Amino acid sequence: MSVPHSRRLALLQSLFDSAAPDFARYVAPFLAPLYDDFVAYAAPLPDDRALDLGTGTGEVARRLLSRVLSVTGIDLARRALTLARTTGLSGTAGLVQGDLEQLPFRAGSFSLVTASFALHGTQPQHSLPALWHALADGGRLVIQEWGPADPLHLALDDLLADHATDAPPPALSALRQALADLPPLWSDRLQDVEDYREWLGEAGFTVKDAQEVAPVTLRLPSAEAYLRLLLARPDRRAEVNAMMPQKAATFREAACALLLSAAEASGDIVWSPTLLRVRARRSRPPENLAPRRS
């Protein structure tokens, strides 16, 4: 059964709003080297009019501010945008609450669009035409999304699944069903470099660079810090919160033991995430994708 766009949007907005405080507190500080590297990869120019998709708490937009003519950030999550306004973006960048598949901007408004972990919840047959429309002729689109998960991340997700309750409360049961009912999204359809070349080519972009790369090494100071990062994702956190106290404690103990087995002698957890990164230019009208939503 096809999930109505409005219902999918409401689900994603709820998840992103729920995640915003933990993301700002536990995730963004550790990902700072990754955001720095992504902005360098995007190569912003002083006269760029930039749009930062899925701007969230403003990590990329904040780094663009001093390097471009103007920055606009758009995100579904009102709570994330509120946090962005309190951390240096108020009055210096435009912040818009909106749908990445229905961008509320005039055609050709931007010369640079950045999308850092922003597109995975969209349907590419709608978000790509919207991006093409928002970019000026020759405008640049720069994307990074998560690549294949590393063995440690996969082992932790398996551990979480093993401890998940078989008798979920109604709210968790509804969340599980809503996630299972989602249509194929960006992260389902664009999974490797060739997928990006094919989809972006059909959407009217010329791909200048596409790579699967692990550009930075991140250090987390403890197993608990890594676990907080992992559980900042709302669906994972909901699974732990629904466990009986003893089972939740058992999961956390097993997760920390697994993480400590991968730690350095200092206790640091070293993580070099694999990413998919793409630079492309708007070059011609789209070929076979659905039109933008009206």
C-alpha cells in the first residue's frame, strides 16, 4: 500500500524533531571534522548563493557563512531550526521549515546546493527535479550520504535487534509499522557510485566527481560516547526505551563490551565512516523522472 506523502512527511518530521536535541548534544560535536571536510569538498565560492538542504542544527550552513555571499538552510524539523537559531545562525542566514521534495524557492535561486545526510529520507524521483529547479544553470550540487556500514555498527544493530521487545507498546508498534510501510527512498535506490551517476544523469545533472570514500577518522572518548551517538537515532532509542529495565541494562552492558573490544589502548573508539560523495552541475532538462510536486 502506498503511503501518502503527507503521512510520510509527518513521520519524518516527528523523527527529526525528536532527534534534534540529542543530535546537537551527542552527535554534531564528534562529526565536526567530517563537516569541515565536506565543506572543503564542496569548494564554495565568495559569490555563491548557497542552499543547505536538511540543515538541521546548522552544522554545514554555519561553516558556509563566511565563505559565500548568502546561505539559506531548509529542514523539516522545526525543533532543529530553533536550535540552529540559538547557535550562531539567527540573523545571518535564512532558515526555512519545508519539504525537500517541494522546495519553496524560485527557479534558479541558488548557485550551490549542499546536502549532507539530507536526502536519504526523500524519494529521488521528486527531490532531484526539485533540486534541478532550485539551481541556476551551471549551479553545483554537492552531496554526502552514508556508505556501507562498518562491521562494528552492524554488530551493534544486530545486538539491538536481539534485545528488542517482542511485546512493544502501542507507540513503538506504530513506529515499527510506519517505518516498514515507507516506500523506496533515496537510501534504497542510490546505494553506490553508479547509482548516483545514473540517477543524477537522468535528472539533468553532469556528475563531475563521485566516490565512495572514508575521508576522516573520528575519535570518541569512550564506549558510552559511541553508544550515545548510536542511540541518538529516534527509532533505536525507542527500542531501548521499550525494553524491560533488566533487558535494557543487559543490552547496554553487551554493547559497551563490544565497543571496548574494538577500542584503542587509550579507550578511544576510532571510527572512519564510509561515505558516498558527489559533485555535479545542473546541465540540461531532466529526462525520465517524475515532475516536481505542485
